[in-house]
Amino acid sequence: MPELPEVETVRRGLEVVTLGQPIVGGEVLLARSIALPDRPQTFIESLRDRAFTQWQRRGKYLLATLSDDSCLVIHLRMSGQLLWLTTPQPPCPHTRVRWFLATGAELRFVDQRTFGRCWWIPAHCRPEQAIPTLATLAPEPLSEAFTVRFLAERLVHHRRALKTALLDQTVVAGMGNIYADESLFLSGLHPALPTHTLTTEQIARLHQVIRRVLKEGIAAGGTTIRTFVTPQGVNGHYGGQAWVYGRQGKACRVCGTTIERLRLAGRSSHYCPRCQPLSSAMGR
Ligand SMILES: [Zn+2]
């Protein structure tokens, strides 16, 4: 699943290839990939003759501003990918939406699991009004608004497992399973730690690590943009050098202890029982 660094990499790629090019047409191959407007045909017609002027990102949402100040929003969810094709190619089996540009290029939304969504939002409406979850997102984790204090407030007021809290987009916008597991390892915090037991020092360390891990992810993803807007990273590979993610049964890179996997709120968590003890950190 693409997380903040992968979506940011896609955003940067889209800025390089799509800006200023009018959309001359399109095609919706799966109606449920379009969340707004209701009719797929209206979605396509609303975008016709508009050009992309800017791509922004909020959490895992991509937001394209168009030349009439309307907005195209895309959420890749589990398996969505955006492909940039400069020569005509027939749609592949998982193609859901196609945008044809005046230059003959095509922007294509491919989504095997079909959870990804596109919204077209008219100029008089703000994206946060049309998409309620955008309005409740935490501040961007790499912005100054994402402070230790903000993170602490979001963590200590709910009693739940730390890993579950980190995946909550109102706590850390753009966080997903991979970067959450890696952040917890580098912070020495067990994924099942109850959030209300965390000390200020632990939260400050976690805050610092989250920002570092996301920055490193962006730096790693940003190097592979070519014809395909999505790099390999969009499939969830963390540079091939994960500390714990996907490494259950293997030796911890720090202490050699076997990495374990635990299910919390339906999601897998990977952790080192020695580097991330549950008992010693509790009750402090
Ligand atoms: Zn270890």
C-alpha cells in the first residue's frame, strides 16, 4: 500500500510530466473508482479541456488543481497506481480510469484491488468539504504544525495500541504499515504499548523518528521516476533494507533476536521483542 513517501514520489513525478497539458477526453472503465460526481460521464466531461496546473499531497491524497480552479483528487488506497504513457497502449485488465491529453499522452489509473477512488470537485467547493476524511487529517508530518505536543495529545487521550494509533490518519497523516513498523523499531517501542502509558521522552523520540523515516523514504523513492509515474516503491518496498517490516522469522539487524509478527486491529506488526520490549516500558 502506498504511504506518504510513495505518494509524494508519485506527486513529484506528476508535476514533471503533466503540467500545462489540456485533457481532451477520458474513459471510466469501473464506475466505483469514481467517488464524485455520481455519474462517471460527468466526471470525464468535467475534466475535458482543463489542464493540470499543480499537484499537491495531503497525507495519502493526491490533489491536482486544474486550469479552471476545479480539483481532481485521487487516493490510491491498497493497490492504485498512476501510469504515464507517452505512446498509445490498450488498457490492461486492471485499468479503471484513463485521461487523454492533448499531446497524445495518457494518464492511467490502474487498481487491482479496486479500493482506490477519484473525485472531481468544482471550483466553488473546497476538497475538505467534499471529502470529510481530508478535513480530519493530522497536520502534514513533515510540516512545522506536526509538533511533539500535537502527537502527545493525540496519543495520550485514547487508550489503544500504539501501532493502531500510528495508522490513524488523524494522528499521523500519510502513515501506513511499513513506516509505522520501522518507526516503532527505531524508537524502541513495542507496537502493542498502550498509548496512554507513553512518557514525554518516548513520544519526543517517536516524533523525531517518524519524520526521519518519512524523509528517508521520500529520498529513496524520489530517485526512480521515469516514464512510469510510479516507482517500484509504490508497491510498498521500503528500499529493500527494512529493519523489521516483512522480516518475521529473521534475525534482528541490531541484536540478532528473531523478529516476530503480531496482529493488532487486523493489521500485521513486525517487531523485535528485545529491542522493543513490552514489559519494561509499561507502567513508567
Ligand atoms: Zn533487536
